[in-house]
Amino acid sequence: MKKKIYVSAGILAILAIIAIYYFSGSKENLNQMVKTQRGVFEVVVTTTGELLASSNVAILGPEELRGRNIRAVDIKILDLIPEGSLVDSGDYVASLDPSVLDNMKKDVEIDLEQWETTFENSLIDTSINLKALRDNIQNLKFNLEEAAIVVEQSVYEPPATQRKAQNDYEKAMRTYEQEKKRYTLRKNQELGKLKNITIVLERKRQGYADLLDLLNRFQIYAPASGMIIYHKIKSGEKRTIGSTINPWDRVIALLPDLSKMQSKTYVNEVDISKVKTGQNVRVGVDAFPDKRYTGTVTSVANTGEQLRNSDAKVFEVMVKLNESDEILRPLMTSSNEIIVSTVEDAVFVSLEAIHVDSVPFVYRTNGTKQVVVTGEMNDGYRIIEQGLEEGDEVYLSTPPKPETFRLAGEELIPIIRERESEKKKEEELRQAEERKARRRNAMPVNGSRQRRGGDEQRQNREPR
């Protein structure tokens, strides 16, 4: 008997548990409703980004890499102290691989030796050539003096003999003067050639001196005190040991100013039209979730880009932090809530409660299918401009037997249609402006000049 009682009690207990679970579930279903709220409504664009210093002192490779006597090469970073290291001005930071310049040095030395030999040979040749010309001039001078003596002695000779002596003297004089002019021209020519060789030789010597000086600067030291942060190149990768620098990008690492930080983030192409410079931002840092900061949008990129491993187009947005905090470090992951607009007094409701069937509507707990005029929305809520008041109860999802709900707010449908028409016109106008801008950008700069030149040519061909 007791056994039967125990079994019956167990069955009743199980039935009671099932009933409690069933009725509590029904109550939960019936309670899937919310009330409209009134208050400050914010439209926020939420993004992730990373912290950067607003200003940095760049640790650069040798400036001599950009010298005109140095061929442009990529120089490998052979050693680099760990990121985050604290350094004082003058401390060692990195060293560069000299092997590329060592090979260049050998080529420069060989070239320099060849030009020095050319200079010496040219100097010897010039001396020999000019000496031969000077000797010839001296000989002609002797001939001229002998011809003058003959003229003096011919005064007692017949006129024919005197005339011949005078002709020989004038001929000797002419030859002597011509040779002097020839010597002057040849001297200028030889000196000009020697000068050109000297200029090239000096350039080669300077290039060799610059190369030696550059090799002595392959040990890199900090230009100021601070924390070492690795430099990011355009691909997004950090410049570390094994990376290369070149004359046009000599940045090895950075010393950021940690007192002035900014957040670099990217906004997708759907939301970028909402973001403007000067907007307020709430900034968080993943490393310190209990910390919150304020910021301001300082720049919005005009052109989009495609990030690595992503098909979406995004636009770079820079946010300046208003506060400084010594715990903040560059490259920390940040969360950014860009406040694109604020309505001080608005009635709003959860997005889940709003349905759309040609027009937006909600299911109210009073049994009506209420048409509503909606306004701005954020991640979780949307403003209800007309159709609901503060405290009205609505279902979050479609209730049972929705066909039994009677339609209310039909007078709001023309307002909704008018707004849709205005938005469509605005969008068409915007697209038209974009097409005009694309056509202007695609037009050649000198197109008008070409057309104007063609008109002038046609006018010149027309009969007058």
C-alpha cells in the first residue's frame, strides 16, 4: 500500500514539474513585450581601431642614402632592439647590413682608380704636347731672328735680293704668329680636357668619401628619449629585423609622444556618410575595459580602401582623445562609439518590435496593428515620430493569431509615402551629382585647350 502511495506521489510530482514548466513557458511567451521609452536618443556608429600617438619622432636611417653619389638600394635591418624598450637620447637602437654597400665600395674603388690613372695620363700627355709646341715656337723665333739679320744685311744687295729677304722675314713672322695662336688654342683645349677629367675625378672621390661616411653611420642611435614602437609600412606589416629601408622611406622605428593619443579606425561604406569631423566619440580600450575616454573626429578619408583579408570597402577615420593617460600605449585595440546625431527628447522602441509590410507597424497589446512613422535608429532602437506614445506596450515579435489584430493609424500612410518619395528624390540627386563628379574627373585637363586650338585652326583655314 505504501509502495502505491509512493508511486502516486512520484507521478504527481512529475506532473507538477511539467505543469510548472508549461505554464511558466506560456507566461514567458505572453510577456515578450516592451514599453516605448522617452528620453535622449543617440545614433552611434560603433567601430574598432587602434591607438596611435598624435605625433612621433622618427628614428631614421642615414640621410646619406639620399645622396646623389649613392645608388638607390634597399638596406636590410640587421638588428633592432625589442619594441616597447625605453631609450634615452643617444642610446643604441639598430644596425643596418653593410654587405650591399661593401660590394658597391669595391666597384667604386676600381672606378676611382681608373679615373685617377686617366687623370695622371692626361696630365702627362698635356705636358708633353704643350712642351713640343713651345719648343717649336722657340725654333720659329730663332728662324724669325735669322730672317731679320738677313734683311739688315741685304741693304747693300740688289733690290731683288732685298725683296726676297723681306719676303722670307714676313713669312717667318707669319709662321711664328700662327704657331703662337695654335699653341694658345691647343693649351686651352688640353686644359679644358684636363678640367673635365678633374671634375669627374673629384665627383668620384666625393662619392667614395660619402660611401665611407655612410658605412660609418650604419649604427643607429635614438635622436630623443622615449619608447620604441616599430614602424608600420603601407601593407600594414611592422618593420622589424630582416625588413628593408630605402632612400625614400628611411623610417626604422618611432618614438611616440604618449601624452597625445588618437584612435585610428575604419568605417564601412554604408555608415561613412554619417561621420563628420568634429563629432564626439566615446573611446574604450580593450586592455582596460573599466576605462572610458572621450574624443573628437579630426579627419575622415575622402576615398575608400580595401583592408587585407576583407572584401568590404572602408574609410579611415582619425579620432583625437581629449584625455591623456600614462597607461595608454600605441597599437592597443580601441572601441569607438561615434555619436553621429543626438535627439534630446524622443519616443523610441526596440528594433525587434517594428515590422514592415509596405509600411512600418507594430503589434500593440491592445489588439491593434499600429502603423508608425519612424525616424533615426541605432544598433538596438528606433525613434517613433508618430503612432505611439511613451509607455505604450508592444510585442517584440509577431504575436499568436496576428490576423485578428485590427489596423490602426491608416492616416499616417500618406506621410510615410511622402517621406519615401523625398528620400528617393534625394538619392537620385546624390547619384546624379556623383555621376557629374566622375565625368569631371575623367575629362582630360587639356581637353578645353585642344578644342580651343582646333577652333582656331578652323578659323585660320576659313577664307577671309
